[in-house]
Amino acid sequence: MNLRPLKGIRILSLALNLPGPAALMRCQQMGARCVKLESPAGDPMQTYSPAAYTAMHQGVRITQADLKTASGQKALHRELAKADVLLTSFRPSALVKLGLTWKVLHQQYPQLSQVAILGSPASSSHAETPGHDLTYLAENGLVTGLDLPATLYADMGGSLMASEAVLQAALHRHTSGRADNSGIYLEVALSSAASYLALPRAWGLTTPGAAIGGGHAGYQIYPCKNGRVAVAAIEPHFAARLCAAAGLANSPESPANMHLAATRRAIAAWLLGKSRAQLDKLALDKDIPLHTLERKP
């Protein structure tokens, strides 16, 4: 079923790079009519990743306007008058300079809602501090060693929060019961998105030595004969199947002892003798949650 909960909602976006366009992509997929105003220089994403830019702007009407000029402001306000939701990704000081603070917008367009994507909350001491996905992940303990994260977690998490905020604005519009149908202001901070993603770590679930942080022998990444294998046999019935497959069911390294180093060593030795093909078949035959990978480059 292709639900379109944002059908009839018109979104105007001024947001560049990744979080805003990714949120706009989600909103377009949910039925919103999406318009994006770009500066004459365009969106930087178009330069460093044309493929990503194209994917995120499918079905989006793109126009250009220099918001620092009178003609650009005129084009902006022409679109604002028709929009239900404005999506921005400027720092608070830039919103002031462009006349796009919520106080100003709400006076001019009372039915308009605004979803403001920021680096850090506007009320925080870091509201104007420059940052990107990597710095927000780092400040929340989500960067380990010297390897870059596998994807842009804070940006994509923030984009989901922004599309959720648009849904909240649309829901408010239909349920507020106010005669003036007044819009609302919602803020999405990428640092807060990173903090939300870090909650399992804050709760102690993924800290080193915890069950999902390396302490459980059934929740590990092991080497195998021709690659690696991500094993996620954390529940007792999956752990029992893993141990039975490895020949450990009747040994001291039983499912009840999955936190023992001896269990990890025994499972590691068994997996090292298996090929990816053998393990893929085993996963299907024995209903064990695992996924094989190539050797790390």
C-alpha cells in the first residue's frame, strides 16, 4: 500500500547539502508537493555528488533566487505565500539576516509552519558553532579509532527527524481545531539526532564489554575462511543454534555461557574453518542470524 499522508501539503525548501534534501525526498515520497529555492551557485551536493543530488530531487521543482537581493526576496515571498511548510538549514544568525526568523514569518504568513534544521539547538551555546555529521557523531561518542563512520548517520537521522516534523506540522494543521489554522515552528538539530542515535550506548547496551558491545560471543564480527561474518545470535534460541552448529551444545561453552572468552575462542575457531558459501547455507538451513562479508580492504 502506497500511503501518501502529505498529499496536498506544499513544502518550500531552502535547505542545502544532505539533511534538508533527504528530508524533502522523504516528504515527496509521502505525497507532498515540493519546491526548492537554490542560490545561483546551486547546491554544493550537485558538485561533489551529482548522483546523490539527482536521487534526492526526483519530483522536486527547483528554481533559483539570490535571497540577498530584492528580486530574490520577491521570488522567495511569492513562494512563501503558497507554502504550507518552510524547510530551512541556516544558522540562527543567517535566518535573522534573511528575515526568516519564526517571529517574522509567523506574522507575515500565520498559516505557514517552519521546520528549521540546525547544527545544534538554537538555545545552546553551540548554536553558531560550525559542524558537520562527523563532529556531531564525535561529540556523542559514536566515532571509534581513526576510521570514518560507514555512513552519514547524523545527517540521515536528522533528515528523518525533519520529515517527521513535517508530518507533525501537517497533523497539527488538521487536528488543532483553531479557526486561524495557525502554523507551528519545529526545530531539528543534527547534534540532537546524533544524541538520539547514541542512546543505546548511553543506556550501556553497546559500551565495550556489554552484550551488544562485544561481551556476547553470539554478537560479534569474526573472520571466516574467505572473508568475515557478522553474527547476531543474541537471543537464547539463536545462541543455542549457533553453539549446536559449532558443536558446542554439550560442552562447557554452552549458550548459558556466551559471555565466556572460551566460548568466543571456540566459535571463532569454528567460523575460521568455514567459507562464506558454507555459512550462508548454514544461516538458511539452521535459521541463524548471520551475514557474510568480504575481507576488510
